[in-house]
Amino acid sequence: MSSSAATVKPSKPIQHRPGALGRLGLWAVRHTKAVLIGWLIVVIGLGAFAPKVTSALSGAGWQADGSDSVKVRQLAEQHFAGNASSALQIVVSADRPVTDAPVAQVIDRAERLAAADPRVSGVLAPQPGATISPDGRTAVLLAGAKASPDDMVRAADDLKGPLAALSGDGIQVHATGASVLWSDFNTANHDAMMKSEFMSWPVTLGILVLAFGSLVAAGLPLLLTMAGLAASAGSLVLISHLFPVSVWAMNFAMMFALALGIDYALFLVVRFRAARAGRERDTARAVAETMDTAGKAVLLSGATVLVSLSAVMLVPSPAFRSMAGGIMLAVLFVLGATLTLLPALLGRLGHRIDALALPWARRGEHESARFAAWGERLWRQPLRHGALALVALLALAAPVIGLRTAMPSITVLPGDASARAGYTAVQQAFGAGAPGTLQILTPAGQAAEAAAKVAGTPGIAGVLPAQPAADGTGWAMIQAVPTVDPSDPALSGTVHALRAELPHGSLVGGAAVENLDLQHLLTEKTPLVIGVVLGLGFVLLLVALRAPLIAALGTAASLLSTGAAFGTARLVFQDGHGAGLLGFHPQGFLDGWAPVFFFAMIFAIAMDYTVFLLASAKEQYERTGDPHRAMVGALARSGRVVFAAAAVMVAVFFTFALSGPLPPKEMGIVLGVAVLLDAALIRLVLLPVMLRLAGHAAWHTPAWLRRVLPEITFSH
């Protein structure tokens, strides 16, 4: 110990009586049968609903609640025979005029097929000059929406196949529109996510076996993950009967349950083996010590993850809220299993935790000599290593300055998807902006004035005559075709001009405008979500560590990995570097939902590692009062766990980068790069360097703050 540290006494004497979590662990050990039966009931009871998760969860919900475009859709559903953005468009294109008898028969069969679906309010036949192309070879039928947007996506699921089956003899039939787009995307996304999950399991098991050196120990994290997945999937199905839940909630829940479940189990199992190694201590006491140290860190980490994701609830969009809720539910189940089921299993296994061990697993080492040596190296040369890590992170983060975001374009769908094929046929027959037709609702008395203003607005290619509401409610609908593709940034200027110039009370909507309104909402809410996540993350670290300086530094460091991940995303997905290797065509922007949602997810994962490392350092400092031993001891005890956990997460996330649709690729690359950089450069370099440079100040608590904060200790 250095001379400056020799006079410093441990902040609290070592505790020998189990704390609250230690007592929970002892209870689980003494009531193993009850714990196992309880979890068996939960998993079987909720897991029975899990197979229904794909069909029960919804595909829509990507909207800005309260926006003008959502109001237009709702009014159109009620007063214009379902001619809303959620209506289905049936595109019939042929190598001859659509008035020819064979084509007319196909159109008639398509009309009857759609009209038979109870979710369709009625089918509007093709109209010359409106929904029949100028060359007469493409016709569009409109199947009105009689159900919610989620149910219209399900209607698309059921109808697009039978409609496509009508194709033949030079006639092509495709369902398209927003509902079909989400139907196709959800199908492609679900298939890709499942493929990624199956690819990740063998890799995960291999990493766990290498990390634990024991097949039995390696199997525990997977057992916990499966229990959490089954319970959360069944819960989502039950919750979907109360309010719509996005199918993406299950996709993200699966990914997070796998990653965090393994993280938490790694930390507890490694600490349990350390508690038993070379000591005359019974298994129950080892479990209690594990829970009072590693268990406390896991609980605080889980709380940080939940708090980070809860900030996404500030975005008033059903899809975002249900996705965040789905992940939080999975985290709760995994956390519950980690703090109850895992202690019970550890108590039952005891020394058999090392059964089926690889040769090196019998050494009983609970501290890594390599990471201890790395810690000593950082202690001797903090500025050199810290500066290199900081420069690398800042260099990777620099491209984020030019990052552009927008809602996904039609190109995220496979080329043979129904929605994309119909979209392309409409563009070829009616013009680039036809798939993004705008719907303007205006008081009927102002319809003529509004139509004139729409026709005179730059960016509008054509305007259909105003149609009064059939139920006489005083509304009129004007449909306008833009000059540009719905994903073209110029469309935003056209919509803004319309909203500024149209008569008072007019509303501008349509599927493309709903995307623009959602993008605007996300841009508006992103700073708020980031601020709340950072603020709550700091408060949780402060409460856990009772050390304001290192809590602030740990929170700020998380911004570096986030910035570097989004800088990399800009290079890959906006500029197209590596697009050929990953098998996608760049859109020229990052999907608009990525910054707010991925930031919360990255921060949650980053704080996961921060809590693990700093909790271990705090434990060492409480024991010795020596910042040197605290920093080096934290790396020796936690470095290998952080490294192994990060390897699992990177493997899981990068398998998503191999998936078909573009959004899973974005998710896999952004999250994988963030975890890789966070573990390698921040948690294993920059954060220890901060502890080295801060010294005793890192753990100093002002007297007034000690009186306010609860007393949480990690030493045992």
C-alpha cells in the first residue's frame, strides 16, 4: 500500500452477517424445492402461451400519437368508408388493357376476395383518371379499413397470398400499402431474428464453456435465459389482450434476455466459485456471500437497465412504448430468476458446479493473473493508455456529426415482397410519388379553396377532386400525388408548406406523412430521452456507490461508446462502407428510430458493465482503503467476467447483422460495436484509468451527501 493510502481506513468494517440479498440467497438454498416448483409453474403456465406470440402481437403502432396524420387516418376510417392510410391497395398490372375480359375477371375476383374479409369495409373499384393508369394497363383497388391498424396488418397477412395466387397469363396481382408493408416487414424481420437467435446459441455456448471451463456452469446461464424467455413471451401474449404490443417487443426481448441473462449468471457463478475456492465454508454461506456482493451488483445493474429503458416511454408512440415494455418485462423475469432460481441451483450443485470441467477449470482461480497484470500496467502508465483509448473513441465518434436519420424506405423489404412489388408497379404506372399519396381533410365549405392551394403548392404532381364525407359530417377529402418518392427528403418541405398555407382546420395525412410526423416526434424527443437516461443513470450509480465523482465519470464515459457506435453506423449505413460485405443497399441515412431507442439500449448495457466493475472496485476499497488495490483488484476479479460477457453480447448482436432486412443489420452493428468498444476501451481501459487518476477522490462522499444517501456496501 502506498504511503498516502496507509493512513486511510476502510470506510466500513467487513460484514459477516448476511445482508438482505444474502438472506434471500439462504432462503432459496433452504427452500430449493419450493423455488424450483414455483419457477416451474411460472415457466409452464406462461410458457404455454409463448407459441402464440407471433400471431398475437401486433405489427403496426409506428405512429406519433396526437399528430395531424393520425387524426386524418382516424377520421378517414370513420367518415370515408375506411379510405385511410391503413387501407389495403390491390394492384393489378397486365400486358394488355385492364378493360380486357381476362383482366377484368381477375379484378372482379380480387374485389370479391377482399370484400369477403370482415376487416374490410368495402372495396372501391378502379376509377378512370384516378386509379387506372394513363396507359390503361394498371388498376388499383382500394380495400377500406374497417378494423384497427394492427388488425389491418393481420388482414394483409391473410389476403396477400390468395391475391398473389390470382396472377398468371401476363397478369400480376400484388397487395401493397402501409399495412401490407408492415406485414411483409414483420415476416421478413421475424424470420431473420429467429435465424439469428439459432445462429447465436452455439456460439454463445462455446464462449460460456471457455469462460467457465465447465459444461455444468456454462449451462446455468442458458437455463436462466430460457426460463426468462418463456415467461416473458407468455406474458406479452396475455398483455396483448389489454392493449396492442408490437411484435418487435418480442424480438428485442429475446435478444436482451439472452445477453443480460448470461451477464448476470456469469457474474454470480464466478463469484460463487470464488467464495468456495480454498476455504472451509459450506455452500450456503458461499451463496450468501455471492448474493451480498455479486447479487447486489446484479440488482443495481438490472435497476439501471430498467430505468434506461423506461425513458423510452416518454416517446408517445405505441410501438416504442411496447418495445421498451417488452424488454423491461424480459429483464424483470431474468433478474428474478437470477436472484432466486440461480442461488437455489448453486446451493444444490455446490462443488458439482465444476462437473464436466475442462482441464484448466480445476485450478480454483477466482482472480485473473492476466487482468491483474493489465491493471498494474494501467496503474504505471495511465495517461498513455487512457489517451490512446480516448483518441480512438473520439475518432470513431467524429462521423456522427454528419449523421442523417429518416424513416425506413421500401428498400428495407426483399425485392419479391408483395408490398414492394405493388409499390414498384404503382410508381411505374402513376409516377414516383403515387405510393405516397397525401390525404388532406378540410371542412367541406373550404374544399374548393383548399384544393386550389394544394394544386398550386410546389412538389404536387396532381390533385384529385374533393370528396365529401358520405355520412354528411362536414368533412371533405382531397387526395394529392407528390412529385417525389415517399422517402425523398423533399416531401417534408411539401407537407410543411401545405400545413402552413391550407385553410384553418385542414389536416394533412397519409402513410408517408405518418412517417414524417413520427420522425419529427423522435427528433424532438431524443434530447429529452438522452437527458433523462443520463440523469437517472447517474443517480443510480450515485446511490449505489456513494461516490459522486466516479458516478459522474462512469456515466459520461458511456457517451463515448455510444457516439463511436453511431459514428460507425453513419459510415456503414449512411455512406455504405461495407454494404457489399453485409449484403444491403444503403438508404443514405440511418433509420429514424435508431438514435432514441438504441441509445437507451446501449446505455443500459454500458451501465451493466460499469456497475460490475465499479462494484468490485468499491468492494476492494471498502476492504483496504487503497485506490491502487481497488483498481487492480477490480480488474483481476471482474475483467475476465466483463470480457466474457462482452464476447457473448458481441456474438449475439453481430449475428443480427447477418440477418436479411436492413433494420436488424443496423441493430446488430450498432449494438455490437457499442458493446465491443465499451468493454475493450472504456471498462477495461478508460474507467480504470479514471480510477487511477482520481485516487481517493473517486470514492469520496461529502458529509452532507452521506446523510442523504442510503448506506450500501459491497464488502463481505
